[in-house]
Amino acid sequence: MADHYEVLGVARDATSDEIKKAYRRLARELHPDVNPGADASERFKLVTHAYDVLSDPDQRARYDLGGSDSPFGGGQGGFSGFGDIFETFFGSAGGQRAGRPRSRRERGQDALVRVTLDLKDVVFGVHRDIEVDTAVLCDTCQGSCCQPGTSPVTCDICHGSGNVQRTVRSLLGNVVTSQPCGSCQGYGTMIPYPCATCQGQGRVRARRTVSIDIPAGVETGLRLQLPGSGEVGPAGGPNGDLYLEVTVSPHEEFSRDGDDLLATLEISMPDAILGTTTTIESLDGPVELELRPGVQGGDVLTIKGRGITSLRGTQRGDLRVGVHVVTPTRLDAKERALIEEFAKRTKAPEPRLAEFHQGLFAKLRDRFRNG
């Protein structure tokens, strides 16, 4: 059996607050609503069981003595007391200890919402108001589960303990067992007049708006956590967390490479030969771009600070523009004659293989990376 301290990743002398923090961190990571994998589900069960044992002082003390949450210990402590043995064999189900009623208030479930962003939203960040269909606090009873003007009453079967005791005959004699009270379901109280609005749950389903500032630099698949923005728990228990999963839509002209933006600029042969100055529309306004005479297809021009703002900083990446020289495919007679005259004057060499140039392929790869 796995060691509970190792499962939670804490030292054996960890405080109760350290154990609670470790459990909450792992639970957020492994909860089935957030991580639906089979391995995560099994780990979530182990983490929950380890926390149930180590968060209870008596169970933790017994576990520390025996090295196991078995009533017979793990080879170090021997028997931990007949009372604990009888509680294990005849005690209440679900880990509820005798004499301790259940609480109606429980933490709400986490929620997952998916949001689609444009590439421009990623450059600067964006504010979004997101509609979430979830459980909210009942306005009528404010989480008390009772009709206004009424309150829970002590269970007359278990007298508020949440448990009932019975005497069972065994080979060891009469053994007193403790089980959850079937009348109040272990809560120790009854609700004689449940709230009509929420049917005694303390919460109702409703659509609410969550406002969030999505930071710049996010990318597809990233999940943002909003603590306490999930559904409210039963009987007005604390809210779970809301997770926002991001998808970034493809852009027609720009693609992303880390914090840099990539684009392709098509120019004519005369502009490539003579050079020119042009203005392009970046995601945050027009940018003037100067092309030197003799610019080659595959050259990459870098515009500093016109990329994406870093997710964990304030610096922006660059806008890298790959040059693509467009060769005309249809010429009239006059145009063809001019090109032929140009070829004669320049005495262009015959096509041949040139020395291998790794930089050219690197530029092409940068231009067409990410589509």
C-alpha cells in the first residue's frame, strides 16, 4: 500500500495546514472534471484516501504507529487497541467516525469552460464576460436549505450525534457498533420544512456572468484557473474553481512562433531589383517597411517589438516578414521584348547549382513554420 505521506508529497512531520494545501493542489490537478484520464482518476482516489487519514488526528496517530491505516499496523506498532479494531469491523461506512455528525455544507464542483480567441486578442490580452451555467446560492434560503422562518431540528433518533449504536452478539461477547443514522442520513438534524425554491439543497441552477481579464501570450490548450468561481457547494458550501481552456483561431495573414509573429510579403520583380518602401498592416496598426535594392526571395525582414506580449512578462516579440518575389507568368510582346533586352544587357549566367547555403533553408523554414 502506498505511503500516505508520499502520495501527498509532504514530510511525516507536516502540519495540518501543509497537508491541506498539498491535498488541494493535487485535487485541482487530478479532479476528473479537469483531468479525465484513467491514471489521474486512480491517483485522485489515492490522494483523497491519504488526506482522509492524515487530516484526522486520531487516524493519523494510529497510522503513524503502525505505518498503515490497517487496524493491525504495518509491522512496527502491533495492535492499536480493541476499540479501533471493533470500529474498523463494525463502524460506520464512508469513513464517518462515531459521534461526529456529517456537515450539510460541502465544497462545490469545479467547472470547465472553453473560450475561443482571435490572434489579435493574444497579442495584447482581452477582457471577456463569460456566461456559465452552474449552481448558485439559493436566494430564498441563502443556503440554509429551510423555508424562511424555519430552521433544522435535532434528530430525535440519534439526538444530534448523526450515529446510532447497536449491540451485536459475537464470539467475543456483546459488541457495540455505530452506524450513520438512517433517519437523518448522518447529519444529526432534520429539515422539517425544506425550501421550496431549491428543494432543500441550498443552491439552484442558474446562468451567471463571470468577468475575466485574459492575459496576453496565451496559446491553444492553456487552462486558466479562477479560484472560487465554480459552482457553489450544497447547503451554501464554498465554491469550486473555474477553469478556462483557451483555443486561438488561425489567422489568414499571420502565424505564431513563440512570442514572434510570422508573415509573408509578396513583391514584384521590379521592386525586388530597384527596392521600394511599403506600408503593411500589422495586428496593431500600419508599419512602414523598407526593401533594399536587390532583395532576394527568402530574405526575412525583422520588425522589433511588433510581436506578442510574453505571457509572463511585458516584453513583446518581433514581427518577422519573409519576402516572396512574384515572377510574372503572362507578358505581352512589349514586356517580353524589354525582359529579353534586359537579359542581354546583364548577360545573365546559365542556371547552375550553387554552393549549398544552409541559411536559405533556415529562412524558408521560418517563413512557413506553423502554416
